[in-house]
Amino acid sequence: MQPIRIEPAKAMDEVLTTQRKLAAALDTLRSMDDVDFGVTAKEEIYREDKVVVYRFKGERAPTAKVPILIVYALVNRPYMVDLQDDRSLVKNLLAKGEDVYLIDWGYPDAADRWLTLDDYINGYIKRAVDAVARHRRLRKINLLGICQGGAFSLCFAALHPARVQNLITMVTPVDFQTPDNMLSNWVQKLDIDLFVDTLGNVPADLMNLCYLMLKPVRLNQQKYIGLVDILDNKVEMENFLRMEKWIFDSPDQAGEAFRQFLKDFYQGNKLVKGGLRIGGQEVHLGNITMPVLNVFAEQDHLVPPAASRVLGEHVGTKDYTQLAFRGGHIGIYVSGRAQREVPPAIHDWLAARC
């Protein structure tokens, strides 16, 4: 092992540069307001309990004949798909002429403790689909399910295929027991019943801690060390704080739905092995006969590519397409590459089928 050589002049230059950035940071922080998010105008078209369905308004009228309903995960807030002006999946889909709607799950509280997956999938999602279909005077709409919302969308499409024109899944787990799925490895021996019976609703802070521990150095240390490099840049600081706000703005999880999701999906892997029952009906992915576009991220640490790629082996459609994005679980929404690649790919795929 060779000794590390330190060049005094270079080291001193780095120290002085850091000092200048720290000094400039005071001016940067004084000039900053609260960061905003959700840049695209929207209107409420349906509300039930804490759930709201929004329709986004683009700069021009949509040209797509069939609208898209985005079904986001329960574990984070859905404004990640419309985070800021230059990082917005929604804005870029609207610019292509798509008509985009979204389910906002809200923040569950004690009144939602006993909500089940049946309530979410056959209840809220089905009535949201009905609301969008009525709004556009259609029988079928397109679904775009993201992460856990993608798993829910697969279940909905399998149970209600007549209501879905085209199905798009993004960073969606299908096989929940691939060897590289760290979350799955963690929960295999967890006593879910004791966990939920003790906590009731699962606190958001506990969920966030679990996600941060998947990459403890990168997510708890390196990013804050790297913060020094942008302290004198107001725009970059706003981007950083906006992302931090989203990460820690997480809802609690309704206890009963959480119980079923971990036991049936993670521990039982029933989405691919069979035996998954939602509202008394068994979910068969083979019933998904509409066109499917499956988008996954090659460097995803939450949903490994292998967990998502297997979808094509289980759906019943012959019109199956998959798109591998070179990036991570969050980058697929907000990176510059994602803005250039993902919305056009979704639009072109839909345009060929609608």
C-alpha cells in the first residue's frame, strides 16, 4: 500500500475555497424563501375521505384521446412527479399532449387504521378510475402506476381489465424476493402481526429510517458533505432543500393495509407465486391482457431491476414492452436524462396504441 501524498498548495487551496463557500452560504440562506413544489396548475375532480383526484392543466389543451391516471405509492407524497419546473414528469407529459390525472392519498390518521388493500384497490382506485372516466366520458383509461402504486395498478388491472386501456408501470416491484432486494431480506423474519398490533399505523419517521439505512453512508453522510459545494449557489440549494422536503414529508401507513402488503407481497411473494386475494378475489397477472409498458431503473436500490423485469413472464398480454432507464429509483423522475427520455418514451408508446 503506497503512502498518500498530500500537496500542501493544493490542500491550502481547497481549505480557502471551502472557507469562501461557507462565508457565502450566509448570504445564500438569507436570500432564500420556503421552497415550493408541485409547479403545474391542477383542478380537483373527485374527493373521498382523504383521497383527492387531480387533473393537471397544461399550457395547451391535451390531444390524447385517453387520459392517464397516475397511481403513486402510499409511502411518499406524489408531488415527486411534479417536483419543480425543470424536473416534472407531469409537465413533460402535458407538453406532449397527454391528459394527466393523479391520485393524492393524503395523510392517513387513526381513522384509517383498519383500511385494507381491498379498500385501496377495489375502493379508492376503482372510484378514482370511474371519476376520471366520467370526466372524459370514456369506459377505459390509461393507468400509470409508480413503485408500490405500480403493484396496486397491476392488481387493479388484473381484477378489472375492462377498465384499463393501457397499463404503464414505473420502478414497480413484481418479484418481491430477488436476492438483491435488501428490503425483502430485512422483513422475511419480521413478526408483522406483532409489529402492526403494537404500533397501529406505522409512523412515517420509522419508514424513513428504514429507507435511509439501505444506503447509510450515501444518504446520511455523503450528501451533506457534498452540500458544501453548493452553499454559494441559491438555485442548487433550493433544489437540494426541495428534495429533502419531499424525503421527510412522508405519510404514516394505515396499519391493516401495511400488514397485508408486507405479508402477502414481501413475505409470501404471492403476486408471482399465486394465492394473492384482494377483496375475496384472487389476483392473476395472466388476466392483464391490455398493452403493458414496464419502465425500470438499472441502478435502483429500492426496486432492483430483476424484481421488475420479470413482469413480462407473468402478464397475459402479447403486447408487452420494457424500458430500462440508466439511473436510480428517484432519478427516473427528476434527473435531466429522465426528462429527456422517459416522458417521450411513454407518449410515443401510448400514441401507437391510443
